Amino acid sequence: MAYRRPFTPQHIGHLVTLALIRKPAEVITCLIFALILSGCSGGNDSGSAAAIVETLVKPLALPGPYPIACSNVAQDFERVVPNGGQAQDYWEGRPASDGTSRYVTDLLTDPVNALFVTVNTPNDTNLFGSFSGRPVQFLVLACYPTRADNTRADFALPTGQVVPRMQSGAQAPLFADASTRYPVLALSHGLTGSPLSDDYLVVLSWLASYGYVVVAPFHGDPRFTQLRIADFGDALTVLSRLSDAVAVQALRPLSVSAALDLVLAHPQWRDHIDVTQIGGFGASMGGETMMLLGGAALTTSVGLASTTVGADRRIKAAVGYVPYFGQPLLPAFGRNQTGLDTVTLPYLAISGTADTTAPLLVTQQAIGRLQGQRQLVALGGVDHGFDAASAPDILTWTLTFLDAQVRGIPSARAQLLTMTGVEGGGDDRLLIPLNGPLAP
């Protein structure tokens, strides 16, 4: 099914609002961009940008065809009471009001059988500040496609959600097919989130239900800094405490690589994983983390100097949902995002037109610098958070891109080359198409 679908005045308004935080010349550029998308060129638009024919695809069913199961993260939530707060504070690494450190490990009842990694932080104060040279521990959650007859109990969380068919004790994972090697997806949550917080567990489960082993470290960002990056004002605060902010960002890709190392070597997991099919998914700062894993150089100074953290070439492609590429005053990858100029990692960005934390125009500038396959999809009216109405759009774009780029599935490769939107759901549209044919 194909037809033309213009941007509405509301979408143009979102773009202009975002543009006003930029230079006047860029406001004009944004207006031109919006007019082109809305078909307001005047006259015959045959063969022009306004005449782009959109090909919509049907949304994927959520969840996918596989039941899923997860690794052991058993916890005692009664331990939360004496110290106040909620379980989420531990999952996310938020310190107590008296400054006492808290992390998910404080709640674990079976840590011996949980998945842990220790990152030995490089001795580089430019990137890691006061955490330079220190070992840092991260808990990892892994979820995977399982057999229909897996009767292991779900583990109930105080949020009302569950960790499905969670392994208990030293139980090994029960894969849907013990003789199959499954693709892996490294998942990096947003700043101060966790794999069990908010909508992350739901999204993680959906991805695993389509046949991926999803590996997600608990970054525990507040263990390293309490900074938030929500708007222009926060960016000014970050500038005043840049060392902590840089350390948080630089530690994240190290923990993701360590989590991959863990499952690729673990005797219960290694024989069920296809080491040639590894992808990534990140939300907000997790989307930035995927860029760092692709070899991007991170902003490290007020003067916007940038330094490479360290690429993980095992990752074949990645998706960023409302990915954080910085603010106009403080781009994440150096002056004018030049830290992205050598990145060849195939990348799909899914951004919201109303997002002021990860502004669309900043993302558009960044995506344009990538040297590999890249796409940018805009969700009309969506701000910086998971948009439930757009869930089918988000997951259909994500899985089509990953199935094409990571798994090389022929039907996904063909669809990715032609699709410009997903039927129903939210208001998604392709802003930056693929820049060439897919690699063999």
C-alpha cells in the first residue's frame, strides 16, 4: 500500500519550536524542511521532495512468536523498608537521602547465580575522572526465547510487572531450540533507568520474543553522578560539572561490552549464541552509548574537545529510541558532532518531534555525519519518553532494521529498503532514508 501523507501544521510547529533554540539561519532551514515535508512547494510536485510516495507496512504483533524467560535476578524487597525509598532506587543506583550508596546488588537473594560483570576502569582521568582506575561491578539481566513447555515461575516485581520464567538457583536457560544459535541484542537503558524500570522490561521482553537473546546491564548511573540532562538549563549545569557527566557516559559502553563478553564466554550461554549476529538497542543515553560502541568520540571539555571511548566491532548495527546526541550548547560528540565522522556502524534513530531533551534537529545533524547505513524516523508529537501509542511503530522499525542489518533476513532487507512508515499506531514517518544499498 502506498500513498502520500503530508506533515501537519502541528508537526511543522514542533520543528520550528525546536529550531528556535538554534541559530536564526537554522530556523530558516527548519522551515524549508517542514514545508517540503508538508507538500507546500506550490505547482507540480512530480519528481520533487514533496512527491515522495510513502510505503506503509503492517505492524508486527506484540509480543512476538516466542515465549520468553530470563536470568536470575531474585530479590528480597523487604530490605527496602529499613532504608526507605523504593526498589527502583536500588535498580537505578540512587543513593539514600543520607548519601548511603544503593544498588540492585543490595537486594539480591541469590547473587552467586546472577550474571555479574566487573569493569576495570582504564586509568584515564580525561574520560573517567575520579573513577579512573577503579573496578566497578554491574548486574546483568538476560532474556531469551524459551520453550512453550517452560513452566518456571515468573518473578513478581513491586511495580506490578514480572520477570518472566525466571531461572532459579543454578538452573540453566531453557532455549526454544537447544541446537540453535540465537542472535544477541545488547540493550542500554536511559540515564538513571534500569532493565526493570518503567517500560524497559516490556520492550526488552518484546525484543526477546522475536528470537533475540537480550543482554542488559544495570548501569546504575546515579552511583557516579546525580546530574540530569533534560533541557538547556540542565546542559549548563552539566558544563559546570563536566567531569562527572563524562565519566557516566564513558562507563556505559564499557559495561555493555563486558556484558557481551560474559554471555559469550559463560558455559550456560555461549553454545546458544551466534557471535556473528550481535546488535544493539539503546534508549535516550543508551542510544548515545550505541554510538560510543560504534567508535564515536565523546565530548570531554567545555571547549568541545572529544575523545574515543573504545569501539566494540562485534556489534553489527544498532537502534536508538529518542537517542541522546546532546543539546545545541553541548553536543555529545564534539564541536558540530565531528566525533561521529568516522562511525560506520549502521544506525536507526527513532526520535520525537516534541522532544526537548534529545532535540530532533540535533539528532538530524548527528545522523547526517554517520558514514555507515543510517536512517532517522520521526514520531509526531512524541516527547522524551516511551510513547505507548507508537509502540507498534517503534518495534516494527526496530526489528525490521535489526533483522535486516544483523540477521540478514531477506524479507526484512527487502522491506527496509522500501518502507517509510507503519500502519496505524502513532504518527511515524521517515525523515532520513537509507544512504545506499544494504551490505551483502
